[in-house]
Amino acid sequence: MIRVNENYAKLQASYLFSEISKRVKTYQGEHPDKKVIRLGIGDVTEPLPPACIEAMHKAVDEMASRSTFRGYGPEQGYDFLREAIAANDFAARGANVAADEIFVSDGAKCDTANIQELFADKLTIAIPDPVYPVYVDTNVMAGRTGKSSKGRYKGFVYLDCTQENGFVPDLPTQPVDLIYLCFPNNPTGATATRAQLKAWVDYAKANKALILFDAAYEAFIRNPELPHSIYEIEGARDVAIEFRSFSKTAGFTGTRCAFTVVPKSVVGYTKKGEPVPLHAMWNRRHTTKFNGVSYPIQRATEAVYSPAGKEQTKALIDFYLQNAAIIRSTLIELGYTVTGGDNSPYIWVNVQKDSWKFFDMLLKRAQIVTTPGAGFGRCGQGYIRISAFNSRENVEEAMKRLRKVLK
Ligand code: PLP
């Protein structure tokens, strides 16, 4: 008898974004004449930087000739890309990460989920609330939690992120083994200072825990005081794995390229307490189960680090950050307390009402789609997330409508 993974039955019925699309579809069906502006799902809207397109074209042409054709590539990524990442994203910031500690992949979503294969079934996992839902759901699928009750799964240690702690969680009051952190944060747009990250690194060291640090939005950091990588913090090389993505950095959501850093010094432990390097384990997992990112896409990604690519990606992110600034200042002007939108593409708005009700009100009265904070966890209740990924025209039109409806 073929048995199923019954952990899937524990997953809460409606995934946030499918519920949003259902409500938007229903509304549009009833009001086909209304123009809905989507500031909900965090997908990019602007085309790829020209430097990436040029590099991709050139690489495609190489595939057309016997002398330059490439078949299977190294699963961990081509050296040209791993070296460009090590030099530009880490060495340039004083962070010590070697090229062979970088594993190129097709997404931070898959990597944050797949990394769990390296760990034992029974772990105490600290999960921020609100949170990017992938960390939660993939642990549920893997059987690391009990059932859900009142929006929380049994077995997790939830780290409340609130207005009071600036949406940077406090250290847990009980020992935990695995810690998820994400800065700049999705959904709150909050960032963490060096001192705040140092406290987490010290905690992980003291508890033999591991930090999974998601830095998918690091390119949006403009405040020079803020760290971009956890490896800018002393000691992090021993206790942290970092996830990065070109999805938002360079508009690669449809193109697919990301990477994970597993330092050679980071370890997990056997039942007997013997340390085991996670680098070798992840290398084994990656080479056994992943075929690598295609050559043209890796060449397009390498171009992100060329002089023209750097200028173009900076301009792309500046464009979204200007959208974010417009949204942020409008909401502040309307009297709302907001977080994010300065070093992040997300604006987290305290609406002091049920977030789904506020979502429905904005959809019906202003035809604007946002994301209800409650969909990211219990602490997201009373908030909505607004995304800056859109055209300037749409953002300006949306703010005009917000002014009318919320004043
Ligand atoms: N991590 C966070 C916090 C995200 O918000 C997202 C995408 O929205 C991802 C990871 C996924 O990145 P990728 O497109 O590389 O899978």
C-alpha cells in the first residue's frame, strides 16, 4: 500500500496568496470595468538589466557552436559566477566567504526548504511571527511540527515581532536548535543592526544552534550602517548559513538564479555531540539532487557584477525604493504608523483593524490589492503589507485612491 505523507494534512487550508487571488478574481468578475492595482504579491515588474540580457544572448550563441557548447555544468555553479559573488558580495564588505562556499541554485525558496534535509527530524525550531510562509510550511511538510491550533503549529518556538521590538525578535527564553532570520524582512520591511545580529550569533554559539539567514532583499539596504550579510558579524561563519537571491536584486523572478553560502566552518552535531561540517553534507545533497543553473542564466547573473550591470541593477532597485518612499510617505501623511519602505521594498502598515477586513475594504473601495498581515502569522493581525514592485504610474494612481478612501 502506498502511504502518503500525512503531515501535508496539517497544512492550513488556504495558502495566503491563493486566497488573495480568489478574492480579487471574485471582485473583478463582479466589477469588470474597474482597474485593480496589485500591490500584493512581491513580484518584480521591470525588465532585466540590459547587461544581463546581452550576456544571456552571447551565452545562447555559444551553445550554438560545437567549440563553445556546454553540457552538464558543475552543480555548485560555474567558477566565474562563484568568484564574482565572493569578490563583490562578501570580500568587498569585509566578509570572509570563499568561492567554494557558495552554491548557485535556482531559488532561495527551494534552498531554504531543502536545507532541512541536513538536519535531524526532531529539532526545536525558532520561527519569527510574522514570517515568510515557506519556512513554516516546509517544516510542517517535513513532520517537524504538531497540528495547527489558532493559527500556530505545535512544536515551533514562535518569536514575536511587534511594534515594541521594532519587528526584530528578542532572543528565545528556552534553548532552540534552528533559527530562521530574514533581514531586510519580508513582510515587515524591518532591518537588523550589527548589534542585534551579533546577539543572535552569540546566542547560536552558546546553544550550539544554527541560524538560517535569509538575505533575499539585501540589495535594498541603503543605510551604510546596516549589515548586508550575517558574515559581516564576527563569529557568524561558525553558526550561520545565508540565502541570497537575484529575484529581487536584478529582476530574476522569472529567470531564476540564487545562491546559498555554507561556510566550511559551520557544523551540526551527531547524537553523541560530535561536530559534522555542513558544507560537505550540502555539497553532497546539491550534487546528488540538483543539476545546476543553466549556463546562459549563470552568464546573465555574472553580468550583474560587471560595471554596467552594477549601475543598472542599482538603478532598478532605486526605482522600486522611490516607489516605496512614495507609499511610505503617503501612509505617514494619512496618519498611519509604518515600518519598512526605506531599506526594503515592503511597507508594513499598522491599520489597527482586522487585516482581512482592511484588505477587503481597500479592494472594494480603492481597487487596490495589498497583503493582509494576518496571513504571515498571528502577530501580523492588524497590519497590511504593501509592495513597491510596480510601475510609477500605478503607484501614483494607487496613492491618489488611498488618499481619497483613507483620509
Ligand atoms: N526569501 C524571502 C524572504 C522571500 O520573500 C522570497 C520571495 O518572495 C524568497 C526567499 C524567494 O526567493 P527566490 O525567488 O530566489 O526563490
